[in-house]
Amino acid sequence: MGFTSISTYSYRNLQNQRVPLQARRIFLVGENGQGKSNFLEAVYLLSYGSSFRTTRENELISHGTREMALNGRYARPEEDYIEGSVAFKLGRAGGPSSAGAAATLAPIPAKQNTKEKVIELDGKRIHDRKQLISHLPAIVFSHDDIYFINGPPERRRWFFNQTLSLFDPLFIDTLRDYRKILKMRNLALKEQRRDLIPIYDQQLAAAGLEIQRRRADLIDDFNRVVAPIFEKVSTISDPLSIEYRPSWPTGIDQVCSLLEEKREQDLLYGTTSSGPHRDRFIFRLAGTDFARIASTGQLRLMSLILRIGQCRYFSEKTGRRPILLLDDVLLELDSERRKRFLAQLPEYEQAFFTFLPDEKYLELEQGEGALGEGEPHDQTAVYWVENGWIQKMNETQ
């Protein structure tokens, strides 16, 4: 069923507490700034070992303290209801000591002028986040997802890289290899090391072509998954498609020749001007660039549909159901679009939703297009979030 409890210690604005989560759907209700999104981020941190909101990890630690910790208990019914734990701990130098932490959230002994991150799975420390990613996969729906459609090209590359990484640790290795070689080639370019560049060209081409092949296969599958969802949710009958524009041809000799042709330009600017790190993805509606013609509402809806596609693609490849995190994304949908969107949500292991108090969140369990139609009411737990405290509400509230 996903997480059965999450404990927080010195994490952002959340109080030190243990939150029981023995329900398939979790509704977090409260005013803005009270800690709803922080709790979703906590779930994500326990699923990925990184945040979907910041790359500055010191922001995760409560002001005035020098370490934070999260501890999650989970159950996986697809594996004969295996139970286990996952922990995320982060320490930084400076600040007062945090003595007195709960035993399950023992603080990291911070070394002078250092920061340490510890991730533990079932009590054992893991040293590579890819060991965690496929264990309790979570997919987040957030406002920033709109940049996958109308943001810079690197945001689209990031999304499709993440989609592949969710189920394929080998792709993660290939991506890391490519980035490492790219960094070395760029350094050789800046230092004018002409003797090293042909060697890096061969290595970069081999890793980059594998990334291009995987992206091309992904887009073929993704178009098949996403196009019908878009039509059902948006009610737009014009065909939607995603166009992949790789930077390189498909043969390693051709790529090396291209890199050689661009070598003088690359030496001049000190950077590699072509490759998968420059690839483009374009969303087209009836052949026209969707980002140029769509309204803000349509762009927002398309970003949600992309996440649905990511969920379904993951399930098709693995046979597993993800954990869903929906961070205030239903607020901007009108009633009809909300119903159509919820009707397309894929099968999930557990889902977390955030709501403002005046939203009609209880209606999601009732009527046409409701979540979990035909399931028992006790599949949903509603929590009130205020000043960092997360407290389960009575069913009558």
C-alpha cells in the first residue's frame, strides 16, 4: 500500500512528529504555508533521495538546527506484503546540537565544515540513489511541470530522462557516463588539449547514441500512451504528438565526423555544441507547435497529462503501481476538466493530495468521476495541516 507512517525531525517547518498513513488516499488540507507541500516533498525524498523543489539541500533543515531526518515505514503488497523502512538524514556544519532526537531518527554527527547525507533502506546504508528509485517509485504532479511544455529545452530533456530512469538503472549509468565524458571533453576544449579530444569523441559518441536510441524508443511508446489521454481530457480532437529531434545522426562514424567538423567551433567556445545534451522535444497539435498556440490552461492541462503518461508508461514496463503526489494541481481545473483528469489517473499504490480548506475535496469520493469509485470510504484519510502539525481529522469534519 505504500507508506504506513512517516516521521519528521527538524525538517523544514514541520514539527517533530510521526504521521500514521494507513490509507490508500491521503488528503492534506490546510492554508498555504502550513506544511502540506513540505510533507509531499518528504514522501519524495524517501522515494528518490532528492527533492523535487530545490537543489539546495540545506533548505531542508529547520532554521537554527544542523541536521534533519525523515523515517518512513512501508508495505509492499505485491511482494507478499513485505514491510520495511527507509530513512533520509542530512547534516550540516554549524548551528546548535540536536541532542534528544528520537532513536529512529538519530542525528548525523556533523563534521566540521562538511555536509553528510545518509540514505538507509531497511536499516542498511545505500551509496547510490538508483538503488532507491525503483523501490518505492513516486511521481509528483506540481505547478512547475508546466515548464516541461513551455520552458527551456533542458526541462523536457529532464522529464524524459526521468521517465526512462524510473524503471531502468542501466539508463542511469549510461546518462552518468555521458555526462562524465562530456565534462572531460569540455575541459580538454577549454585547455586546448587537441590530443585528447578525438579519444573523447569516440567515447562520447558511444554513450550518446545509446541515449538517443532509448529516447527515440520512448517517444514512440509515449505518443501511443499520451495522445488518447489528451483527447479524452481536453476534448480536443486534433491529433497531439511529441516530436523528437536528436542532435546526431545514428552511426558512430557519422557522429565522430560531425564532432570533428565542429571541433574548431567547440575549441573557440570551450564547450561541446552538439549531442544528447542539446536534443529537442516538441509538442505538436495538428502539426503546429503546441507551446506557441496553447492557452495557459491548456499548457497546465498538458503538463498533468504528461505525468499521467509517465505513470502509465512506468506501469507498462514494470507491472507495478507508483505512488502519486498531487500538489495543489487540481485547484486550477474547472469541474469538468477535473472529472476528466481524475478519470484518467492510472492505478496507483497510494496517492497524496493537497487542498485548501475551502476546496470541495470530499466530493472527490462521491459522484461521477470520483476517486476510487466502488472502493470503501475508509480508503481515504483526511489530515489537517497547521503550523507544521499534521493531524488526522474525524470523518465528520
